[in-house]
Amino acid sequence: MIYNEEYETMPREALEAIQLRRLQTTVTRVYSTVPFYRNRFDEMGLKPQDVNSLADIHKLPFTYKNDLRDNYPFGMFTVPMDSVVRIHASSGTTGQPTVVGYTARDIQTWSELMARTLMAGGATKGDMIHNAYGYGLFTGGLGFHYGAEKLGASVIPISGGNTKRQVLIMKDFGPTILTCTPSYALLIAEVAEEMGVDFREFNFKAGIFGAEPWSEQMRGDIELKLNLKAMDIYGLSEIIGPGVSVECIEAQNGLHIFEDHFIPEIIDPETEEVLPYGTPGELVFTTITKEAFPVIRYRTRDISVLHPEPCRCGRTMVRMGRVRGRSDDMLIVRGVNVFPSQIESVIMDTDGIEPHYQLMVEREGRMDNLTVMVEVNERIFSDEVKELQNMERRLEQNIKELLGVSAKVKLVEPKSIQRSEGKAVRVIDKRKI
Ligand code: DLL
């Protein structure tokens, strides 16, 4: 089912006409209200009138996370604070948070996009949504909440944490759609099992999981353990929050970008050259309907790929591939680029492995050593030491063969890797300490 048939299935030509008009309005808006943009444009000798076609977007300057930090907290807003009705912030791992603002109309836009998202993921008005994304400065909780209400579904605003209570509520209320991070979905399943509750007793049909990288293998595991269809959702605070793109339940193959609100590009992160459809690189987004906090060519650091082929669900908007990771999460281990999600794909193809793992990088002299700690299930853990060692060697070999990097694999006992109620911590980089 499609929430906004007219826009979501719009022929390309009509969509592009709308995009150009909206892009021109946005560029004029930022140029006339935000000193940062006016200076950047002036330095490049650009004026808003220079945007006469969609291809002209490539002439515009990029916006980097550091630019947002330099203008902390509200320097990039285009409206006076009395027009701002909501503020969110993303914590990030280092430094200042990134602060974003919304006008009343921005909240309406966002709610519509989240209603589209929920419906693409299989929800309708008749569904009950168990929303275990964190409520607060993080955009996940409230983003889903407003979308669910816009759709007309019933939403349980449970937020993250207190996992036993989550399971009891699921048992008593019978929600049909689960929304949380993929790592938290697995923790809920684990706690349910400890409580002797079987997910097959529940009414869930679908889950919409995102806010962190995860693999196809992890999808398989979640679908099995939680007995539902798992969709990937992508978004970031700087662009709007969740609701930038989502997979449809019909195909579960790539995430439809809501291109009537965001223009995506893929670039080579080193040369900044724009890459054609089908070539992986860094995602760059320009928002074209945001009022309080529009961004021009925002460098997401997320690595993905764009596919223009039509989807069998009927949506015409371009799809992006599963995000493999952030270029700044990418580990360079002895010259080889490694994303945690690639390691995840390799280890999770092995029987007896639990989807909980952590990578640790240490520096010894001038050498980087990568250790992959992987949880095994009780059955494997009770095997003889020799068996476990064999399994470690096998995993090391697979990682070496598939990723070209040598890593030390350490199998650890069930439930020893720290669980997460939000975004999982996959990498411990001791090189910086
Ligand atoms: O994580 C927004 C969100 C909430 C998305 C709920 C989906 C669901 P931030 O906290 O600003 O916003 O973090 C954004 O998280 O740049 C990616 O690196 C990562 N990320 C988000 N979704 C995915 C995903 C929210 N599906 C950052 N796959 C982004 C991989 C993702 N990474």
C-alpha cells in the first residue's frame, strides 16, 4: 500500500520539475537568510539565479558536519526562533552535538514522510505500533510517533529501555508493528526468551529497523527470531531524522528515497566527483522543502549506492542500497578498508554464531591489530576447547579470504558482549586512547 500515491509513484519528468522549483526556492532561502551560505556562495561567485536546471546542483558548495559545529547551536537556521517549534540534536561520539530545528510546517512534512515510511513497511491505520526508538533529543522516537499518528495507527510510545516491561506490554497489548534499532530488536528477543515468552505468540507482522548499520544476515536472524518481516529505514538528524528512505515490504530490496523532499547524490569522498547510478560512494543530500533548517549538499559520510530501476511496489523514486557504514567508522587496518558490517556478514554466515560482536583495534608499535570478539551459543560454547579453536581459525580464514585483512577471532561466551537499547557500539578503537 502507498500512502501518497500521487507523489510516490510520480513519473520522473514531473518529479524533476517539482525538484527544480523546490531547489530554487531553497537556494534563494538559504542565500538570503544564513550568513554561512551567503559567504560560501559569494566566495564561489555563485548567485541563487545560477540554478537553472537540476544538474546545476553540482555547482553548489558542499556542507560538512564541521560547518554545523562552527555555527552551533542555531546559526544555520533560516527563521527566527519564534517560528521554531521543535529542536532535536544528535549526540555523535565526539564533540558538540549537531542541533537541528523544525517549523510547524517542517513537523507536518516530517509526519507525512513517516506516515509514508510506515505504510511502505507494511503498516496501515488498523495497526498498533510498538515504538521502542528512544524519545528525546534523538529523532527516532518522536519521528516515528508523529508518523504513526498521521497514519491513524495506534502508537505505544514506550521508548527504549526496561526491556522486560517491553515484553510484557507486547504480550498484553498485542502490537503488530515493531520499530526500534536492529540491535535492540535482538535484545528484546533475547530477553523474551529468558522470560519464557515465544515471539510466535505475538501478533507482529513487520518491523522497521534502522539508525545503525546492519547486514542481510542480521535481517535473516531478526526475521527468524522475531517472526516478522524486517525492513531497513535510513535517515539522519541533519536531513530530517528518520523518513529519508525506507524499504518497501513488497520487495525488501533497497530503500526508496523520498525525492520530492530530498535530492540524493553519490560522490567519491576523496575527489568529490559526482558518481553515476550504480557506483558506490558517499551519499550527499540536499533538502528542498525544509523551512527552519535546510541543508545544501550535506556530506553524510555514509557509503551507499543509488539504483534508478523501477520497483515492483510501484514507487518511482530512486532506491539506495543498504548503508555499509560511515566513512568515519571505516577501519583502516594495515591499509585495508574494513566496515564492521562486512565482518558481520562474514561471521554471521557461520552456524552457532550469535549476532553480537565487537571489533577492537589496538596499536602495537606501528602495527594495527584487529580482534573480532564474537559470541557463540551455549551449544558451541560447551564444545571442547579444540573445537572452539578450530572455529576461530575457520572464521579468521573466511575474513582473510573475503575482506583481505588478517584479524584475530576470539569466541566469547553467550551474553558477554554488551547489549544496546539504541545504537550498538561495534568498534572499540584503542589507538586513539
Ligand atoms: O539515526 C535517524 C534515524 C532514526 C534513522 C530512526 C532511522 C531510524 P542520527 O542519530 O542523526 O539519526 O544518525 C544518523 O545513523 O548518518 C548513518 O550513519 C546511521 N544510520 C541511520 N540509519 C541507518 C541505516 C538517526 N538504516 C546516522 N543503516 C546516519 C545504516 C544508518 N546506518
